[in-house]
Amino acid sequence: MEPTLTYEEAYRELAAIAREIESESVPVDVLAQKVRRASELITWCQARLRTTETEVNKIISQMDKQP
Amino acid sequence: MIGIDSNFTLGQLEQQRQATLARLVRENPDFIWPAAGGYGTKNKQLPLPGVIQHIAVIASRTSAGWQDFHHTLDNNPFGYAFRIDEYFTVVQGENNTQQFLSRLIDVFNSGNSYDAVVIIRGGGAQTDFLIFDDYMIGKAIAKFPIPVITGIGHQKNETIADLMAHTPTKTPTKAAEFIINQNRSFEDSVNRLRQNIVIRAQQQFADNNKALNRVNNTIINKSRTILGRQQELLTSAKTSLLIHSNNYCRNQKKYLDHFVSIIKIASPENTLRRGFAIIRSNNKITGNPDDLTVGKDIEIIFANKEITATVTAKKDYDGTDFNL
């Protein structure tokens, strides 16, 4: 995955692929390629989300420990 | 004060107080003006910091009010810490006006950025409040660049100092409580923000997760649909190909079989079996009677026999025996 990718960009690309597939405008020749890219993007987004959530939860629990 | 009729004195004092207030408004229009329910002053317009921690206190060292104020702040139930700088003076009696004013100026000149200046006093007779009705002190408070909180401990009318101050409270204890409450409100608002951040963050995670799952499902389902449809098309193409090619082959085979049977029917074996015979002369098959002259030896070939014969006669034949 591109090192400079942001969550927003990844999600936008993902949504675009989903729209293409939804409207069935993807030729079969590139379907596998598109689905593979979508799968990579989803995995990346989920990992990103999970990392951030863990981080935020850690910060919140530290916040709660303070009086 | 012995020998003075106190009723008379208080009436006089009130007149004097009204006169002082009128003079304050008249002579200092830039920072004192009449407003609904009292007076507006520059000091009242100063924003009070959300957290009041660094405080300058003008009080009498020995007064009970100072002790009350200090005690209330020190024992606040929330554990807030305060930095209190003491500016002790004698806070009663008209004659100490100058000393009081110089303490106020000390606060200003200290170079400390105080969150608030607190003026307190505790106990004493009504006439002891005269210092707080002083023109110069009223003017100084109205103009002072740090919010002034008063806790002068009076029962009846507010003093001029109270009217000019940012926040007047009735007693030193109340002044301390006001400060603690101010800090408490700030902490509450911070806690509310913290709570909001937690809720919003979780909400955002939930929303993003939902959106991702939705996209994921769309892609999975739709890809399957696309592939499924193509698969169907392929299957039906395959089926029709199979059917048509089978038919084609079957038809071709029928044509072939037809030719085979025709050919079989026409084969010499079958012809011989049907009663026809082949005539051979000079080792050559012939159907021409001109080749067969009388006296010539010929072979007559049947389906499974061969006869050698000699031509004994030859005549014309009208060919009507087989006329069906």
C-alpha cells in the first residue's frame, strides 16, 4: 500500500470501486484486479481504524486515570 | 462615635453615599456609568478567567474574614490549589483610605498576572464600612484592570466598592465559594468536553466501520453476481453448443448412413444376391452382347457360384419381362 495514503483517500477509492462494481460496469477482465485492490484497501482501512481506536482508547483510559 | 445619634448619622451617611455615587458617574464617564440595577464599570466588563488560581487578597491581617476566606479555599472539596498573595492593610476607618489605595497600586505594580483581586473584611460596625464608600477607592476599583471580587461582610446596603467591583459577594466565605464554583464550572465544562470527545470518537469508529462493512459487502455480493451471471451465460452457451453440435453430428451421420445404405444396395454382392449375374469374357466383365459371339466361352458369376458356359445362340430381346 502507498505510504502516503490517507484513510479518506483509501475510502474514496474503495467507494469508487464499489460503485463501479455495483453498476456492473467493470469488465470481467479487470474484475479480479479491482476486487483485489478493494480487498487490500478494506484491510488497510480496517487496520488503520483499529490502530487509531486502540490508540484513542489508550488515551481515554489514561485520561480517566487522572483525577 | 459616642454621643452621636446613630439614626441621624446613618441618614447622613446614605446622603453622602448617594452624592459620592453621583460624583463617580459624573467625573468618570469613561469607566463608570449607570446601568440597569446599578452601575456599569470597566472592571465589570473584564472577562473573569475560567480558572481563578492566582489571587491577590487585600485584607486586614488579623481579621476573621481573612481567616474564613483562606480556610474555605484551603479546604475546598475538589482539591483545587491556589496561589494567594496577601496585601495586608487596615480595611476600616476613613483615615486609612490612602493605605488601602496604595495596597491596590502594589497589586497593580507587582507585575503578577493575577486572575482576580479579592477585597475582604469581616465584622465591625456599620460605620466601619465607610472606607468602602470612599470616592477614591470606588474610582480605583471601577478602573482596575484585574477583576475585583469583594467579600466585605455587610448586612444592609452594598458599599460603593461592591457596586464598582466585578463580582460583589456578601462575605469572605462567599467570595471563596464563588471562586471555587467558578473553577468547578470550568472543570465541569472540561469534563463535558472530554465526555463528548469520547462519545464522538466512538461514534466515528462505529460509523466508519459500518461504512467499510457496507462497501465490503457490496463488493463481495456484486462481484459474485457478476461472476455468477457470466457463469450462467457460459453454461448456457456451453449447453447450446453441445446440443447443436450433437444435432449437427447426428444429422451428418444420418446423411452418411443414407449414402451407405444406397451404396450397399448398389453393391455388386447385393445385386448378385437379388438374382443378377455378371458375365465375363476374355477375363473382362462385360455388359455388351456384341462382345459375346456364338461359340465363345464365357464365365457367368453368381453371388456364390461361377459357371463356365459357351454361347450357343444369340437373338434380339424386347426386354418386357421386367416391366413392373
